[in-house]
Amino acid sequence: MTRRVRTAVFPVAGLGTRFLPATKAMPKEMLTVVDRPVIQYAVDEAREAGIEHFVFVTGRNKGVIEDHFDRQYELEQTLEIRGKTEALLELQRDLPSAGRTSFTRQQEPLGLGHAVWCARELVGDQPFALLLPDMVFMAKPGVLKQMMATYEETGGNIIGVEEVDPADVSSYGIVARGSGPDAGFRITGMVEKPSPQEAPSNLFISGRYILQPEIFSLLSEQTKGAGGEIQLTDAMQIMIRSQMFTGVKYEGKVFDCGSKIGFLTANVAFALDRPDISEDFRKATRNLGLGIDGDYLG
Ligand code: UTP
């Protein structure tokens, strides 16, 4: 019997230096893809996968994320008085229920591994999902839900992966693929930001994980790795010696909204995918001679 995954961790304490000056006073997780903050996509994906407890690891300047997941009575009242029922219902739908969110602070941005470690007391001794919110997915069902289906069969640790151009492997964590189908294959190793020559495959770790709680003690022993940060991949690399890691090459596509190009592409792709605006958006770009003619095909 595998232990159910009830809790998800969202690390949102990074500095977002690739997005300055936008992220000087505003967290990058609040940048919007069409009209929804990036963090909302990750929370929606977690909820679709059955997550009940949402743990945010925040940092300086991130208070607005906490506000985003709280009720805004004045706004709700105004929407009600103005008869904007649909907008009101959407706001209410987006919120996890009362008591289902927790916030903790990473006091210094020492890296993703350190941010995850900061969630240890809130997660406790149970498996948990980890979602990097600046990775936004277009996938049906959602990527975490696809990974949960595999987890129910295999247990252990699960990592979502996608193919990347072999020339770009040095920007990502890359896994070595063992036997098994796309929906659940054995991961035999992993390496953070390898050169194209060292990379064991072109399957990159795209920001969705299901992890067993033993990762926390490994993270507490970590020193700084690639980029001078405490790396999650380094801790997973040690854990793979004693625990099973399964890769899921999910159906869908990731947009790295922590990078300018990924973020801009996501906005175009999601706008084309939205029935309420896609036609007008296409028309507007045509009028400008930008020529976005087709549908987004995923
Ligand atoms: P990134 O490396 O993409 O975030 O981390 P960053 O450091 O904010 O970005 P740049 O490179 O400076 O532009 C992936 C995720 O991990 C979180 C980030 O908030 C992001 O969601 N993170 C990263 C932390 O919570 N703490 C850290 O110390 C580093």
C-alpha cells in the first residue's frame, strides 16, 4: 500500500533575477499568464490531483502571495453589488478552503533544496508533492494528476520529465532513463546542469515531483552545489541509492515562466487556448501584422 499524498509544497522564495525589474517589488509567481497569476496554475493543478494541504515557502516581498490566497471581503462585496457574479464565483473557486494553506519563510534564498528543507516541519513524516510554480503546464489531465496515477502503482519517488533540445541540457536537471514505459520508467541517475557531453539523456526535470520525507534529512546535510545553491537534485542523487525513483514522461508541455521567452510564449499559447478570448486575440495580432493564425496545438 502506498501512502496517500495529501500535501504539496510550493517554493516561492527565489529572487527572480531573470525578470528584473518586474520582480524588484513583486514576486515572479504573481506575474500573470493571461489573467491568472502563475502560482494559481500550480495550485489548481495540485487541487486537481487531490492535494488537500498547500504549503508555501515564501521570502521577503512575497506577502502578496499570502493575500492572493485569502478572501477579499470588500472586493467580493463590490462585485456582488455590481452583479459581477461570474467574477465573484471565480475568485471563490480559486481559493483553497480555510485552514488548508500554510506559509513558512526561507530567510535567505540559498537555493531550491534549502527552500524545500524549510517546509520539513509543515510536511512532517509523509510523502509530499513539490511544484515549482514558475513552471506552468498545458496538460490534460494535469501533470501532477498523471504522476499520481503512476505513484499509486509504484509508490516511492516520482519525477515528471519532458524532452529538451540536446543542445540545451546544461540549463536543466537531467535524468538517466532505465527500463519501463513513458508513464513510469526507472530513473537510474540524475545530474544538475550537465554539459551536452555528460548528459545521460535529454529528459529534463521540469518542476513536478512526488517525494518521500527522507529527502529532508539528506537536504539538511547538503552543502552548496552547482551555482553556489543548495541543490535538490544533489540530495535526490544520494537518495536514489536507497529508494526507487520513477520517471513520468507526461502528456503535455511546460512553459518556463521564470524566463522571459517561456513567459511570453505561455501567454500566447494560453490566450490561443482560451475560448473566451482566442478569436479576438488572433484578430488583434492579425491587425498588427503579427500573424498568429493557427490554433495552439500543444
Ligand atoms: P529558480 O532558480 O527558477 O528561481 O527556482 P529564482 O532563483 O527566483 O530565479 P532567477 O534565476 O533568479 O531568475 C525555481 C523555484 O524555486 C524557488 C523559486 O521561487 C522558484 O519557484 N526558489 C529558488 C526558492 O524558493 N528559494 C531559493 O533559494 C531558490
